Amino acid sequence: MEEHAVTGPRLRIALAQVTAGADFDAVVGRAAGEGADVVVFPEMISNGYARFDPADPAARAAWIEAAEPLDGAFIGRFRAAARRHGIAVVATLLERAAPQPFNAALLIDASGEIVLHQRKRHICFFDAPEEACAAGDRSAVVRLPTNAGEVSVGMMICMDREYSDVADDLVRQGAEVVLVPNSCWLRDDPEIGDVRLCGVRAMAFEAVMAIAVANYPAPKDDGHSVIVDPLGRIVAMGGTAPDLVVGDIDLEALRRLQKSEWFRRVSPQR
């Protein structure tokens, strides 16, 4: 991890490296106590990215039936926590929809309002849970009020970060910071090692934007939730245990870099 002093306006991000059994309100409160502007939970925290037996139709149906509505009690808990603690929250869920549910993330502002609704665009069809989901078809960027003023924020969900079309969409819309709920091995994958972590760093550098990835702790995944600046440098990274990973993005440096490296953000694909 590289140390870089932040002297100007900064966005403080907290990554909730926790499981579905965590006390979500307490986690949000702790993040607020650390001075964070936003706290991000791992992918599909509503069911802990639970799996089912693909050969068992009843298990598949039960998994789908457990999907949560956007206006239900589950998301209501996060909205209430955001209001109570005065902090933005990225809540994640298996979103109820017909004919198929979505793997979704909601950016909730500090007043408890849902300001961004993102559905995962690149589904893991090789994985039993996600083959039951429909894919999202678009990305959006919003201006999120923070302690340092408004920041242009977008979201990816896990495997979305492996596809340049998602990054290109966010760049076209002016993203400064991308928040990524995640569930997979990031640094210590037994087959590919740290390729995914390297991919996050490379994408941040190529697109000139900060990226923050919230992952599940071991033994479900390998933790290593990470915050990366627009030069691809690691600002903060967790270990394998449950944790709250907190780091600062230097907004002045980010915006200066986006201005000087403008050519990275206007490629033919963008």
C-alpha cells in the first residue's frame, strides 16, 4: 500500500468487509464515526451471495422467491441507517422482478433517498446463483453530495469491472469515483492469483478514476477490499478477516489528473 498525503478536498470511502449476518446499522454507524462520506457493502448482501443446487428446481425457486423488493423492509433498514448516521450507503440485494430477479446495488444518500439504482450488467452464467438472474442494460452516474461537495459517482457490480464497456459508459458520463460491490477472490485466487486486483488497478489508471471494491471476508471470499486512486495506486486494502476498510481519495488531485490526462477519457470507444 502506497502512502500519499491528501492536503485538499477528499472523499472518504469505507468498505464494509462483512457477511450477511453483520449488524448493518452498526457498520454504517462505525463508518460515519470514521468520518466516511459513503460506505459500500459486498455484492448481494441480502442473501450473502447464497448458492443453490442447480439440479434442484425447488432450491432454485426458493432462491428466487427470497428476492427483495426495492420498497421493502430490507432496503428500508439501509435507508434508515443512512438517515440516522448522516452518511451515504451502497446497499446490495437480489432484486425482486419478473420474470427474473436482478443482482442490484442502490446508492442511498445521507438523507436516505435512493439516488442510483444499478443492475449487474455482466452476469456470471457459470455460477449457480446468477444463472437465475437477468442482466442489467445500462449504467448511470450521479452527483453525490459529500462533505467535500458533490462528487460524480457510478457503480459496477463484481464482474462488471472486467468489461471495458461498463467503464466506457461511466467515463462518458463523467465518473470520478466508481463503487464496486464484489464477491470473488481478489488477491489470492488459487488459479489466477492477484489478476483481479491488478485489473482494478489497471482500469483505474486507464480510465483516470478512483475505484473502491467491497468484498466478502474469508472463508467466503478472500477479503482484500481495496480503494485505488486514478493512478492505479492502492490507497487502502483490507486483509482476509471481517473489517471496515477506510481510505481517502484526493479529489483535487483526481480532477487535476482527469484534466491533464483528458485523452485517456476520449478514446474512440468512448
